[in-house]
Amino acid sequence: MLYSPASRLRESSDEADTLVLDTRRAPGGVHSGEPGPPEPAGSGDGDGDRSRGLLKLLSLLGVAVICGLIAWHVGVKILFIRGNLIMAGYTILISSYVLSRFGLAAFYRPPADRGIEPTVAIIVPAYNESEAVSRTIHSCLALDYPRDKIEIVVINDGSSDDTWERMQEAAAQYPPGAVRCIDLGRNMGKRAAMAAGIRATSSEILVFVDSDSMPAQDAITKLVQGFADEKVGAISGLTYVRNADTNSLTRMQATRYYVSFQLLKSAESVLGAVTCCSGCFAAYRRSAVVDLLDEWEHQRFLGVECTYGDDRALTNRVIKAGWTTRYDSRAEAWTDAPDDYRKFFRQQLRWKKSWSREGPLLLAHIWRSRLRALPSVAVQTVAGLMSPLVILYSLAQPLTHGRFPAVYFVGLFLVSCAYALVYRMLRNDGMWIYAFLGTFFYIAFSPQLLWALARIRDGKWGTRDDAGTGQSPPAPRSEAADRTMAQPCLAA
Amino acid sequence: MSRPQRPGAAARAGAALLRTLTALVAVCAFGVAVMTWIDLSKPFDPPRIAPLPVAAAATTGAVPAYPGAITVLTYHDISDRNPSSKTLTRRAFGEQMATLAALGYQTVPLTTVRDLVRHKPVRLPARPLLLTFDDGSLTTWTTVDPVLERHHFTAVAFLTTDSLVDPGTPSYFLSTRQVRQLKETGRWEFGSHSAAMEKLAPIPGDVGAPLTNRLRTDRGDETTEQWRSRVAGELARSQRRLQEMTGDPAVAFSYPFGDAGHGSNIPTIATELPGLLERGGFDIAFVGENVPTGHVDAVTDSSPRWLLPRIGIRRTTSVADLLKILKESMPTAMPSDLTRLRWTGQDAECLTRPESVTVKSRTGSYGTCAVHGVNTSRWLNYVLDLKVAGLSPRTTAVIGVRDGEGAGHYGRVEVSVGVTRMVVRQRVHSDPIKVLHTFPLPSATKRTLRLEVRADALTVRVDGRPAATVTFDRRLHEGGVTLARIGSGAVTFEHPTLANRSAP
């Protein structure tokens, strides 16, 4: 049903009989600081193959059963529509949306390998990343791509630490010209840094890599293949969470990233409109971006210059200009997720703000730019905006009406099961339970959307902690990570 | 974040166990969620329109029609999953509706019933029917209504108004919006089944229906005055709710438990309740929530409007049962030649010939022949002519009139004719037999008799001469004829003929 590249399956299957989580997937690891390709995965030993295959089949069956049950529920609801029409309508819409994700994802195929090798510019904006930046530079240079067709640009966005020195240090290890370092001189924001990178290069394809992201060795080769189709303007890669092992929070995020990419982005890709080609690892066609560069760089919303949601805003404009956007599950990268709840909370707030800004903007033009994505974008936007009210209403019901909103919670439970089963089907690393728990965890955060809407004009990133507190220098890497890891774009 | 090199065997076994347990718990939780979801997704049964059962089709026309008599049926909820005795399965209900439709029953609105019992002129179809559904169950909306639509039937829902829920609330009962939607179909009228008196409540020394009993409360037993204000308040609340929902005041009430207060712990309640109902804005009230254990009549213009009879239908009522009850509830037109009827004997053998009925002793000294399965509720004023043969000093003939067997009361007026005298007696319920009149006769073994019943008086003529006029108990206001004999030997009743003396 869901496309699962053999390489990834092989990679994860060998960990089955130990509960040790797969850290080799994160090249370099958190502490090693050394760039390196993912170790070749050990091939599954024949013994467990059959039972593993059986488990995958059972998981698939479970997903099919859940989808069938939800479809049946929707059918009954429509045939015998009754009771509260608003709630019934919401149930029908949201269930159909979830079902359509599974259905569309089943038809997802990554772009075919055409063997093309266009010129590629890798653009790495960096802000106070003294530690991570050199690692990122090393991993970019270790990429398996013809040296003469790749240009790497690292932009220092007015860092207050020694990022600039570290950048130059790392670049000096390579032949002159292999890595270009640009210093904006003062802090101008991530958008300005990205735009500067775009202007400083001339390659056909622009690949954005966050300063804490690490693409796999073959990621660029894979990622550019989709551009063989002239209509494709942007392609998102698959981003894993590198620090998944840190705690339950990062585990939940890791599973969430994975399911979101494999289910939601796959489904969107089938419709030809991936609504967010994430900043941590995505490629854009220069000709698609260049015309709207100024407009994007100086986007204003409700009278305020936009400082967050750069990648979603850029993808949005690319779609508006009539380009197709796709997702390539073979092009893999690793990024860091926030490992404490405070940072996670702020990151979620920022994503929700950018989603509430860009969602309606997308809805405003999607009927012209890509009609077949309209139903899904419409439901996603409307139901997404309703979801905080629905969850608050559902939680209030036992108090106000004296009854438990069983349909809502059992439905949520089943959807969580489906996510966990999808995760278990594609990856065997013992983390499926976090895919299950994570769904509830993320839903619990949805009322935050109300706060996000209230503060939508507030351009602060909210994670800088106002260095004025004058305490010991905050861990620069993680702080910056929090900032740059802006948009893996996991829809609300 | 140091990574263990290679876990030991024990650790690996522990991990495997943990993994198995987690998987087991997950599978169980998944199973429970699936079952719950299935239950949640089908909160009601879709309607089932049954084809006409063969047995019922064969008996089409077997139920007699009687002008001016409306058949009233009581149902509750219709569900395959509720095992309650009040609940019919969808199939059984569908079959019953199909049967009624095939028999040519046509539903009438509540106002027709009201006008009929208030002696106003009404136009009735050949086989008028009133379907009533008590309690206001959700299935009224989900299951009943589509079946009614199919057969072009209308119905009355008697709602326990406090049980109705807000729109969107999963419940056994209807929501207010569903009530409005039913109203909009034009198929439904609504009556009150009280506001919240559908549950038995503690009464002094027992539990009983709260509508018709003084309750036992924390502060002692209710007084009659408290009962009165409680019932009046509840009737007003129910009426108000119905009016809010449907826009019209409800005219009809159905007694919870079908109890109109005749077994109440205050004797006056039964007489007082109609007044309270009338003040609550109701015009008519129905009993008959339960399945009939004795006689039940169709509603006619002589039915008491605060005690309108209904036929309760239960899970155990088959289509054949329904047809039998329908037939027995329908008044039978008075025949003129009684030898045409099928006489059956109790402690007697009944020989029916074209001109006579002979009652022969079988065992005891008292044997009766009666006609069963004939509804005599409309046999009011009539003249019975017959000749009695076979009298002897040891053999007396007994002719019963206003016999309650087919009319729903226990009793009759008996004329006992011997060789030398005649006695008129009445039997009412379990009261002692009362001799109303004794009259000497000239000795004869054969006599010509004429019995004329009119209102509560009986006039007997023997051999053409007026013999006696007696008045009897008012409770014997209708009923048929029985033929009996006392002693040994056989008595033959020749040419028994009836003539109707009721106003048309």
C-alpha cells in the first residue's frame, strides 16, 4: 500500500531483536560531530524474515480494517444523518479527510530515477550555529554528486558567536571555491539569508538545508530526479529526527515526522500540491523561485513583515505560480527536534502561526492553481481551524451535557492505531507505540491554535530567550536548532 | 547516551516478554476500540419493511369491519436488540404493518377519535385504525416512521416529555429536533404519556404508578391535596413542552402503565383524574398500554373518553394473535337466527340444528351453551323470541341475556323457566346471585318466551302474556345470549331469534 523503499526496510529490519533504538540512522550522531554516511545496514537474517513479513501484512490488514470501519461510519452518518448537524458534518469531513490520506498515500510513488544531473546550489542559512555549522558543511561536501555541478553556500546571518569563524575554518579544509561563505553583516532574518543565498548562486536547482540538518549521501542525486518533469517547481525530501533517542518527546516527534511525511506529504504529492516543502531539506527550481523572490522576501501579513513560515510561504507561492510540488521519499535527511517541552511548545506555536497564515492564503488560490487539491486543502484548512473548538467542546461535554463524546475519542483512538500500524508496517524499530501516543499528544496541543491566531502578528520567534537575561551563554546549538528547524511542516 | 554493547540473555528474554505483553495489550485495546466503534456507528436499526406474511395474506378479509368502531393499537419501541417484552423486532413490526395494510386498514387522525367519542359527526373509512407508540423511543423516528410512510399510515406518539433529549444527544429517547422532524412529515401527532411518571415509585406499603397513587416521600406520605398539585403540575409541564415542540396543544393522554387509577390507594383518584386531565388541556385519554389479558373493544362512540381502550402489542404477539385480537375487539352485528351461531358448551353438549339448539347434560346438573369469540359489546337493546321444549319437574331451562362473555364484563341476567314457575336472577362479577323476581306459571313442559332488554330493564312474556318487568344492575349494559339448563335431561330451544331494538 504505502511505498516503502527497500533500502529503508533493510535498514530498520535488522534491529528487530534488540530493543536498542536505531541510532545509526543518524549519521554523525549527536555527539560524534563527524560527518558520515549512514552505515550500510545489515541484511535481515533469514530466520525472522517470515514473521516480520507476516507482521507487516497484519499491520496492513489492521490499517485496512480501520479505514473500512471509518468509511462505514461515514456512510452510516450520511445515510441516516441525524442529531447535531454541525458535529455530524465535522465528523464526516474529518473522517473523509483522514481516509483520503490513506487512500492517496497508497497510490504514492516517488519520482522515477531519470539519471539527470542538473547543477545544484546548496544553501545553508546559519545563525549562532558555531558547533553545528561545520558538521553541516562537512556532510554537504561528502554528498555523492559531481563536484563541478554543485555549489555550496553558507550564509552567516549576523551571528553573535563564532559561527563565522567556524564556517571559514571548515571551508578552508576544502579546495578554494568548494564552499562559499557569505556574511550578511547583521542579523536580517532567515528569509533574507535564504534570499541572499539564492542571489549568490546560479544553479538550476536550489536545495535548502538547515544548519542542523544532514542530508544522506545520495540525497541530492535522488532529490533532483523529480525535476525531470518540467512542471515540477519544488520537491520535499524525507526528514528523520536525528535525536529521536533523547527522550519520549523526541521519540513522539520522530514518529510524527515519519508518519506525516509518509502519509500526508505522500497524499499531497499524489495531488501534485505538497503544501510545504520544508526548510530542513527541500529543493526548488530556480526558475520557479526567482520571479517571486522579492515578493516572498518582503512578505507582509496584517501590516507586519513576516518572520516565520518561510518555507510554507515559498511553497505556497510556487504553487500559486502554477508549478507542481512533489515529495520524494527516497531523498533522506536528518534533523534535530526540540528535546524539551518549552522549546517544543514554542516551535508548535510558530508552526501554528505560519499554518494559520498560509493555510487560508493557499485556499484563496488553490481552486485556480490546482483544482484537484481544493477539497483536501479546504477540509484541511476549515477542519484545522475548527479543531481546537472541537476538542474543547468534546472535553467540556462530560461536564455540560453529562456524557462522554465517545465517537470523538474512539475515532481518535482508531486513527492513532492506524498511524501506529503504518509506522510499524514501514519501520520496525519498536517506536510504533510513540506514533500511537504522539497522536493524542499532538491533538492535546491543538487548542494552542487559538493562541497562535491571537498572536499571529507577533513576529518574535519566541525562542531567543532574550539574551538580556545575562546568564551563562545558552547552549548555542540547540537554541539555533530550534530556530532554524522552522518548518518540517507537519500539518496541524 | 551510551549504548549497551550487547544485552545479556536475561535482558533479551525480558525485552521479548515486554514486547509480547505490549503487543498483546495493544491488540486487546484495538479489539475493544473496534467493537465500541461498531456499536457507536450503528446507534439504531434501519427500518425493515417486511413483505406480507403468507399466513396473513390468506386470512385477508377474515377480520370483520363494524361501522363506527376504530381499532387502536399500542406499540413501544421496535428493535432487534432490545429484549424487553414491550419491544417488537423490526421483522415482526414490519409484518404486522404489512398485514394491516393488506387488510385494508386506514389510519385516522386523533381528532377523528376525539370527535367520535364526543358524539360529533365523523367520516370514517371502512376499517379505521389508530396506531399509537408510547414512550417516545428513538426507534419511533429511525424505524417506525419509514415503515408507516411505506404503508401510508399515520400514528400518534405518546411522549414521556421529560425524557426527550437535546438534538445530537445519543439516547434511547427521541430528541426535540426529531420530534419536530416527525411532525413535519405530516404523519405524526403527539400526545402526552406524562412528563416523568413512567417509572414505578414507592407508595405506602408498595410501589405503584406515581400518576395514580399517593407517594411515600422522605417527609411522609403524600396527602390527596399534594397528589393533586403534583399531578396537575406535571400534566401542565408535559402539555407545555409538547406545545413548545409541536406548536399545537396535545389533545390526548395515555396513562403510564395503562393505569387510570382503578387500583389506586385513594379511591377518589380514578374519579378525579379526568378532571385534572381536562384542566391540563387534554380531551381524551387512553388505557391499554399492556397486552390485553381479557376482553378489549375497539373504540366506538360509546367508549368512555377518559378510558379509551387500546390493544397492547408485545414481542410475543404473532400476526395470527394480532388478527385474533382484532377480530375479537370488533363488535359483531347482531344475528337474527341464533341457530346460525356456533354454540359451545360448558358442562353441556350443544346440538345445533337448523331450527333449534338442544342443551344436553354431560356431567353436572348445570350446563351452559354460549357463543365464543363474538364481540357483543354493541348488543344493547334487543328482543329474544324462542320456544322452550323438554321441561320437566327435574329439568329447568335458563336463558341468559346481557351476558358479558363477549362484552368485557362478568355477569348476566338469567331467566330460569320451569314447569311451574319462572325466576329472574342477576349475576354481576363476584357479587352474590340476586333473585329479582319469582313468578308462578301454569304447569306446562313447553313454553313460548319473549325477552325484551332495554336499558336496564327486562320484560318477559310467557306464552303471549306479560309476565314480569324487572330492572337490573347498570353494569350489565351490554352483552349476548346464553342458553342453559338445570337438572337432568335435555332442553331444546326452538327458533331462537333476535331482533335489534337499539336506535340505529
